[in-house]
Amino acid sequence: MDTGKTQGKPILAGFVITGALVLALSLPGQAADQTIVPSDPHYIDNKADYDLKLAVKNSIALSPYVDGQWIRVTVRDGVVTLRGSVEDQSAAESAIKNARDAGAKKVSSKLNIEDK
């Protein structure tokens, strides 16, 4: 026979677990406090190039037309160089457009087209 004394406990346990998960996850504001140190010495001295590199990589990664996993991005004085392989010419053109849209002064494409 249920006396009603345990009815609220599963709900309370759910709130406790949810609260613990929320505290364990980092908040967006906390992520900005973490400094990512680039491994290339050029980017340590040239933050604008590093920021542009990250913007280009993000733009390519979010593009539905380009598989960015095979593209390497380097930036020197605002000039972006794309190296790697893409599926077709339209993917290469999209990657170049993504780099320009991210803020590149100029884009040098060293992309190989590998028709599959």
C-alpha cells in the first residue's frame, strides 16, 4: 500500500541530477576566459592572422558544399592559403568563397580536386 511519502522523491532526484549536469557544463561566458595557444609561432605574434584562420576554418566547416576535413588553412598578413583535397570544382570554389566571406584579403588555392 502506497502511503504517498515517496511520491515526490523521484522528481526531486531528477532535479538534483539535472542541477549537477548544469553545473558540470561550462557556460558560454566561461569559454571566452580560456586562452587557446596556437602551435605555430607566427600566430602567437599575429593575432589577426590567427583569428582569420579560425574564422575561415569555421566558415568552411559550416558550409554544406565543402567537406572541410581535408582542407588545411594558413594565413599570412591576411592572405589565406587553402591546401588539401576537395570532391569537385564547385567545392573548391565554395571553399574559396568561404575564405573571402570570412575576411581574407586574398585567397591562394592549392586545392586538389579528387573526382570520386
